[in-house]
Amino acid sequence: MRNALIIGGSGEIGAEIARVMAAEGFSIGIHYNKNTSTMNNLKFEIPPSQWKGAYYGDLSSGEGIERFLESLPQDWDALVFAPGNHSAQLIQNVSVEEMDHFYYIHVKALWMITQRLIPSMVRKKQGNIVVISSVWGEEGASNEVIYSSVKGAQISYAKALAKELAPSNIRVNAVTPGFIKTKMNDQLSEEEQFMLSSDIPIGRAGTTAEVADGVLFLVSESSSYITGHTLRINGGWY
């Protein structure tokens, strides 16, 4: 049975990825920060024989990342990096503290966690890493410049790391969700959501299950010749 670690596993997308991967036979470990209720629910949804534990970590600082890594087992077959936070404001209004917050959660944590877990995958000559980026990491978005830039960095990292790890039979891919129906997007008014959906060729928001199915494909043998790829799950948007 393969072991999968979901970073951000207590978020809506991360939790759905955990459910889908567990249903396909993976043993699941969950990283969480504030969403303890979702983490506790997952513990009861996933069969005990497939529950590898929940690991607390505040990834918004270097110290928090280090403390998280100290508590984390290093032997995993798959890593899905899906922490989520968001901010919409003009670049000139973004504080230095908020810049650091986004950098640590989306970039530095990705670097440090993969650096810690890769040696075990290399020894076994197998592994899968999937990074949940965003459509804005590809296209960029006004009023979301910081978010767009760290999400773009994730895509570049996945492409470069895929080349570095391919000789060890470790595949690295990125997923870029578009407009997905989550609580994060509930902050938008009905009119704003309607306008966004009208721009999407399929004509609606995506679901967390559709993102999770894409991740499952990338960690399965069905995608055994795919690495360094960015899988767009966006209904044809952009």
C-alpha cells in the first residue's frame, strides 16, 4: 500500500484529494494548521488501516516549517502540496509581512518539504509529487499579484524538479485549478460568480472532486510517462 502525504489536507481541495486517494487504496497522512474539525472528520472517514496520522504545522515562517518537519516521518511514496490562502488587493497595499507570509507558505515550505522527503523516494527509485498551483500562476491576475507570483514559482519549481528527479523514477507535476466552488470563492457576490462562470467555456465553476480526480490521475500508473506537466483543470478558462 502506497503512503501519500497531503500538505493542506484539511482545506477543501486537500481534503477531497485525501478522500479520493484513500478510496483508491493509498494510506493517507494529513498536514493541517487551523482546520482541526475537517482533519478530525477525515480521520473517521478514512479506514483506520489507511490512516497514517495528522501532522500540525504553521508553514507561514521558517521556524514553523522547521518544527513541522521535525514531527514528520520521511518515508512517503507520494506528496501532494495543496496549502491554500488568498488575498486580493493592489500590490502597493501589500505589507512586507504579508509578502513573507505568502512566500513561506507557497514557496519556501514547498522547497523544504520536498527536500526532506526526496531522499527516501530516491532510495526506493519511485515517487510522485503533485503541486496544486493556480490558473493565476500561469496567467497572472490584477489585484492578486503576490498570489500569482508565488503560484507561478510553484509551476517553475515543478518543471525543474521533474527534470532533476526523472532519472530516479520520481515524477513531478503541477495542477492549475481555475474557478473552483470552494468557501474561498464564496466571498464573491452572486453577480461576480455569475460573471466568472459566463467567461468559462463549460459555463460553471469546477468542483473539488474534479481537481482531486486530476491529482489521482497524475499519481497513478495511467500517467506513467507524464512528468514536468501542468494539468489545467479550468473548464477551458484561459
